[in-house]
Amino acid sequence: MSADQTPAPETDGPDGPRPRRLTYAAVLVALEGLALAVAGVWILVLGITGEPDDRQQAVTGGVTLVVLALLPLLAARGLIGRRGWSRGPAVITQVMALPVAYNLLQADSVAIPAGIALAVVAIAALVLLVNPATTQALGIRGPGRRTEEPKS
């Protein structure tokens, strides 16, 4: 393979190196996906091995959380790879996390710190995802904006 055929590293794209904001957003989104997967497996294991009120509901809830974890995990992978499509699922995940965080904050239990942490992560990730540097790095143009055509 010649030097001309060597693929560029993932961190360098057409517009230079990947912005740190994009990397931070990808890490936050991946952490949310990982947390969903761990919670889903935990509920699934407890539903199978423990004595839940309704075993079928526990298994269904666990499987649902594991499947839902795929959305932020795939979005995080796309963000690291600077894929424009990945911002939509990442933003949707954050918007869905905010009502969950609110409900956790309304509980009178140990769920309150989890609600605070989820709200902070979701808001931080949203801010990072809508940042102009992130948008530009992903190649997302605003409505009505065209790419410049080469002049001949």
C-alpha cells in the first residue's frame, strides 16, 4: 500500500482534527448507553434468578433496556467516526433522558442523586452536541445553506 492509499486516522477529517467537544459528547453518550445496558442486564438477571413480583415484566423490562442501549452506543460510535447521522440519535437520547431525570428527582429515595447525575450528563451532552464546532465537524449544515460550488 502506498502513502497515497493509506487511510487517514479517524481523528483527522476533511476539516482537521476532531474537536474535543465532539469527543466529550461521544463519551457522555457512550456512558449513557453503557449505563442502560448494565441496568438492563441487572434487571434481567434479577428477574430470572430472584423473586420478582412479575417475572415476565422484569425480563421484558431488562431486555427492553438492553435494546434501548443500542441507540446511544451506535450514536457514540458515529460521533467518534464523525458521521453526520449520529447527532440525531444522540440528541434524541438526551431529550428522552431529561424526563427520566425529572422523575428520579421527584422520588423520595436514593434515586435523587441518580436523577441529578442524569440531568447534568444529558444537559452537558446536549450543549456539546449543538455546539457550532461539533456541527461543523460532523458536516451538518443549517437549513437553506448550500455547499460552495467550485468556480471554473
